[in-house]
Amino acid sequence: MLLTRRYWQPLIALCMLVSLSTVQANEILDIDDAWVAEAPPVAPVMGGYMKIANETDKPVSITSASCPDFEKVEIHEMSMSGGMMKMREIEKLDVPAHGKVELQPGGYHLMLIKPKQAFKKGDTLTVTLHTADGQSQAVKMEVKERKSSDAHQHHH
């Protein structure tokens, strides 16, 4: 079958659109070992952790996170101050070009606030990371049992 010019242009436009959407769907960051610490069913917060790698030539700033299963998600940092462990919300989490940042108990982490349902070990949630340049990336996170060696407990 011979395609006339009338059919070629829309076909080419469609192919370009499909390839463009594929590029936009690419992951901004490489995420590994994404998990949420299991908490009692009545717990008002849960902690989220992951390893984040940026393989690009530019730093990436994660400015917020969201999850439909929680009222809100904040980015927090634990640090020592005057001999006391303190936790505070941070405005952004910078992942350097060709660098890595780890969200882990006792350090940077996601604070998942006011769950809309109870979660148990083995459940999966999807958290979306939002960057300063307006991109977003969905991350599947498995609910796992907290290891007793994890010093960071969420008491608010």
C-alpha cells in the first residue's frame, strides 16, 4: 500500500509525539531500595527511605513529595545539635550531578503524615518526588518491618 503525502504528515507527527512522551516519561533520578517503615495502625506518621542517584550533568533539587495515601509528605533531616538529636523539615533535597543521596533512619527521610488507611508489611505505596524544574517521578515504596538497629523513631 502506498501512502500519500496526506497520510504521511499525521503519521510523522504521531511518531514524534510518541517519542517525545517517551523522553518525558524517563526517570530523572535512579531510585533504589525505596521503603517505608511499618508503624502501628494508629500511628500519625510513617518514615520513607531510599537511595537516590543522579546520573545527569546537572544537580537535581527535590522540592516536595506527595502520596495520595497520606494527607501530606514532607522532606526531613535529622541532625545533632547541642548533644541532642533534632528533626526539621527542609525546603529541598539537593542531589549533586553524578552524585548520590541516601534517605535513611537517623538522616534525611520522607515524613509521611496522616495516613488515610493502615499499612502493613508487604504493602506498596507510590510516592511522587517533585523537582525544582517542574518534573516529577513516581517511586514505588514497599512497607517493611523496621530493623531494631534503626535508631530513628517517629514520636511527635
